[in-house]
Amino acid sequence: MILLNPKAHNRYYPDDESREIMLKTIAFFEQRGKSGLKADDRDRVWYADFLNFIKENEIFAKLLSPPGYGDDNARWDTWRNCEFNEILAFYGLCYWYTWQVSILGLGPIWMSMNENLKTKAARLLKDGAIFAFGLSERAHGADVYATEMSLTPQADGTYLANGEKYYIGNANKAPMVSTFGKMADTSEYVFFTADYRHKNYDLIRNVTESQNYVAQYALHDYPITDEEILSKGQEAWDAALNTVNVGKYNLGWASIGICTHALYEAISHAANRRLYNMFVTDFSHVQKMFVDAYTRLVAMKLFTLRAADYQRAASLDDRRYLLYNPIVKMKVTTQGEEVINLLWDVIAAKGFEKDTYFEMAARDIRALPKLEGTVHVNIALIIKFMPNFFFNPKEYPALLKMDDPRHDYFLFNQGPTRGLGKIQFHDFNLAYSSVNLPNVNIFKEQIEIFRESLLMASPSEAQRKDIDFLLTAGEMFALVVYGQLILENAEFYKIEDDLLDQIFDCFVRDFSKFSLELYHQPSSTPQQMEYCLKIIRKPAVDERRYQSVWEQVHALNNLYEMNP
Ligand SMILES: Cc1cc2nc3c(=O)[nH]c(=O)nc-3n(C[C@H](O)[C@H](O)[C@H](O)COP(=O)(O)OP(=O)(O)OC[C@H]3O[C@@H](n4cnc5c(N)ncnc54)[C@H](O)[C@@H]3O)c2cc1C
């Protein structure tokens, strides 16, 4: 089974240490049990016990140190970090978040040329420290160009840091807060580290009501020397963007972990509840909602796993991950919301109960599309890839599953962030033509009409500047890429035809839905509207296939329940 089941965790791991980390983490949460988990959530308890567990087992040190800095086996191995991501979110977004912002905080450090700071970070990791990424500012949101945090050069060659950061996770406890700013004299960008314990570091408040500490902090004449500077100028800018390129990928796993746990709870509730002398799962609409939720969740996982392969295979000559990672961010996380919506419609009042995981899931799933660049920001980004994706493919060697135990060097040497529009992709038709299933075939026809419309009824200059118009077109483009990588991965994960075709049943409907949205755009032309109508299709109906997938979902009943 492709879904995580912590009580039967028998995944492939290339080494014993990786397996041990995952099993120990599962055991930590199961021993605490659901009541403890929920009580801490309710009381917004800082997760010192979890961080203590991480420290005692040197887990972040093993998973997040590059070779040469950490212990012999330490490596940043995306394959196993995916697993860890998923497990943490399965138990609670707050545990995932402290790990995630440590990843972000470490990004500019491992990308830096400052060896002393790297050695310091490795030592702190081994001592159980957490890290923070101080990019956002209250007044500027997504507009990082407007950063106001500044470093003012002093006569003695040192600097004074002044300014405020907002929404910075872990900034209450991180001895190295990677802080992004500008030089006061030249306005060039700079990344430096600040220590939360310094007297000129003003930890103003936690801006959220949660177990996390998402800080507003200020630096008042905070002294900085070259020793604390990670990068300057273009390098600092690239470090910010390249860190987010990596970090945003993890948000998909957070959604997958949350949805998986919520699905177990939902099916085990509905399949055992009797109304009008029948089980809730006997209702046809309930079956439909479960089948959609399950297929969408499997699709989320297949895509996110495949995107990891491209991330691991990336090089300066192969930057395809720069399209796939934002799609993980915008698509997988919004699909996560859809999965929870479907499940919540089934379990209804139960989803509010304080002793359910679901109640947390319903709240937390909303965060993922909004953090590290909103859905809009990521669609605006991927649109740049669309012309080359559809009309200018390039041959690449076939890419296998990348689950070998190795450090992913390239993530910390991604090079310049420019030239996105020049990146080429392998021909998406290769994946689509390798499969002959009714709904995949309908989807292929939809893609072809969409592609033709881009040529024959291309967006006008004004439409290209209209973000609202582009967002809908971007959703349609993202769906094509999404389906492609899912087909590529279906083979590796031996997804049977029934399930794959049912996934594309959803995609045919989604493509139709977005096409109708494009039709309704105020600026759509009669020719564009005609193409939109042609794209709207009904999925291929197959009662046997649908029932076989429903049986797979129903089989999840009572399969997993967290210890009380
Ligand atoms: C719980 C939490 C934890 C966080 N942790 C961290 C952290 O550890 N470190 C950190 O640095 N930040 C962190 N953030 C900040 C987070 O990354 C930002 O909230 C996010 O990037 C979006 O900024 P904003 O919410 O201020 O939206 P705004 O930037 O105010 O955006 C407003 C609207 O404009 C749209 N928009 C903006 N720019 C564009 C564009 N170019 N194209 C299309 N639409 C656009 C947005 O989609 C949105 O709808 C955190 C935030 C929260 C809530």
C-alpha cells in the first residue's frame, strides 16, 4: 500500500540507521498517544519533549548535516527526509513546522562560503539546536525586494543590524537565526546569523496562538562582524530563493501526512456508524467522496515522490525541479484541502470533536497553500515555464527512482536563480502515450485542445498581464504536469490500472472545471471560449473499476488508529 501506516511501517530503507530514525519517531508519538497529542495542541504547549527526543537521538543532526560536517553517516538525503516529513505531519503540523523552519534556516548556512559558520551549525545540530529563517517582514509579505532589515557599516569594519522580522518560526530558540537584510550603504542584499540569546535581540512576541513560536523579533544595534555574515549581494539573494526552492517542496509532504491520518480516522468512523439501519459508507455519495479523497491523496503522493527524483537528479544542466517543486507547493497543498473537505463532509460533526486528530487536520491543512509563497505566487512562477514545456521539449536520459542513500549536494549549489524561461523539459507526451486507459485517453484529448488553444487563440498582451486570467490558465498547465509525473511514477510504485484510471477520472473533471473558469474570465474571446467548451468532457464511467477502488478505500477501515 502506498499510504503511510505507522503500525505496519515496512518501507524500503537503504540503511538501518534511516529505518531506525523513522521507527523511533513513530514510537515516540505512539507512546505519547492521541490524548497527550491533543492536550498539548489544546493548551498550546511548546514541544520541548519532542525537541528533547530529537536531541537525544541526534535526529536533525543525522538528517540535515552535509558529509564532512556531521557524523560519518550524516547526509541531506531527500528520499529519507521525505519519509520524515510525512511522519511528522501525520502526527501534527507543529512538529513538522519546527523541522521545516530548521531546514529553511540551514539553507543559507549550507549554501554559504563561511566555513566557520557551517562548522558552528553542525556542532549546534549535534547538540540538538533548532534553526530559523528570518526572511519575511511584517510590512512587505511576498515582496522580498522591499526588505528593510539593514546592516550599517561601522568605522572599525563591523556592522550594526537594525530592523524587524515577522512570522519567523523557531526564532525564540534558534542560536543561529539566518536573517535576510540589506546593506545600509549600498542596498546590496545580505544574509547573516543572529542569536536569540543576545541582549540586542528583542523577541517581541509569538504572532500565532499555537504550539509553534512564530516570532516577531527586532534587532536593535545588534553587533555583527564578518564572522556572522553568510553571504552578500547576488549570493545572498540566490541563497534566499534557492532555500525556498527546496523548502517549499516539503509543504506537499505536510499535506500528505495530515490527509493520510485524517483518512484513517474518517473511514474508521463512517464505516462503523449506522444510520437508518445501514452503514454511513453504504450511501452512494459517501462512497463517492471517499473514492475521490483516496484517489486524490494517492495522486498527491505519487507526484510528490516523483518530484523528489527530479530534485535529486538536478544539476546546472537539468533544472526541471524548478517547475515541479512549485507545483508540489501549489497543487499538492490545495489538493490536500480538497481531501479534507471531502472527508469532513462525510464525518460532519465528528470533525469538531476535541479528541480527534481530524479537528487539528481541518485547521492545519489550510496553512500549507498559504505559506512559503501563496498559491498565486507559485502559479505566477510556473507560468514562465509553459511555452518551453508545451512547444520546445528536449531529450533527457530516462530518470529512475532516486532512492539511493546519498547526500544531495546540488541543493546547496543551485547556482543563479535567473533564466527560468530558458529551462527545457522532456516531452510530456512520452508519459501520456505509455498508458492506454479510458480516462487517461480523454485527458490526453483535453491537453491537446488546450495546447492548440495556446497556439490558435493565444492570450493577448492584456491577458498575459492579468494575473487572474493567468491563474486559471496556470491551474490547467499545472494539471498537465501533475498527470505526467503521476504516470511516470505509477510504473515504479506498481499502481494498478483501476486506481490510475480513477485518478484520471478526477483530472478529467478538474480540467473541465478549470476550463469553465477560463470560459467565464471577463476577457476571454469567442475563440478562446469555443476552445474552453471543447475541453469540457465527462470522465469514462466504469462501475466495476469504481467499485474496485471503493473496496480499496473501505479496506482502510480500522487499519490504523493512534494509541489512546
Ligand atoms: C504560521 C506562519 C509561519 C511562517 N513562517 C515563516 C518563517 O519561518 N520564515 C519566514 O521568512 N516567513 C514565514 N512566514 C511568512 C509566510 O511565508 C508569508 O506569510 C507568505 O510568504 C505570504 O506572505 P503574506 O501572507 O504576508 O501575503 P502578502 O505578501 O501580503 O500577499 C497578499 C496577497 O497578494 C498575493 N501576491 C503577492 N505577491 C504576488 C505575486 N508576485 N503574484 C501573485 N500574487 C501575489 C498573495 O497571493 C496574497 O493573496 C510564516 C507565516 C505564517 C502565517
